[in-house]
Amino acid sequence: MTNVMTYKGYSARIEYDDEDGILFGQIAGIRDGVGFHADSVDELRTAFREAVDDYIETCAKVGKEPQKPYSGKMMFRVSPEVHRRAAQAAELAGKSLNQWAGEVLAKAAG
């Protein structure tokens, strides 16, 4: 089971508010706060898609480029020992470090 919805490359984590009896979410990975809510899963799916479409449309109206969820480029620092072990694991798997790391991260992210 997943609590994530995806549409047009945007994703949102879905939560339930027992006090108000609603499902709600917010578009992840962008600085602009874009939220939505509904009483049922079908209504929530529609609300999410409308929120994404509205975000894109609003950005166009104000002349702002919609923020893309992620570029796919990652840079981070690790210790030299971790770098060495990762490079060795990639080489032993017959892959580039980028290819190997991408696969490891994809598995870890589910």
C-alpha cells in the first residue's frame, strides 16, 4: 500500500485527518505550498490533479516557471572510505558509479 499520488511528474503524500474526517495532501518537492483535500479517494485524486493543473496554470498567468519536482541530478559528500567501497561495488557489478548508485537509491526509496 502506498500513500503517494503522482500526476504530471508531481507527487503528493496523502494523509488522513480523523478529527475532520478528510483525506489531504500537499505537492512535494516544490517551495510553493500547494495543498488539497477531499472526503473520498476518488475526490482526492481529482482534487490533486486540479491542484497540479491550477499550479501550472497560475505560474503561467504570473509569468513564473513552474518549479519542477526534481532534476535527477544529485551531489552529496561521503567519506573517502564510503566512496571507495561504493566505487568498488560498482566496478564489481560491472556498472558506473552513477548507474550503481542510482539503482541502490531506487531500491532504498521503494
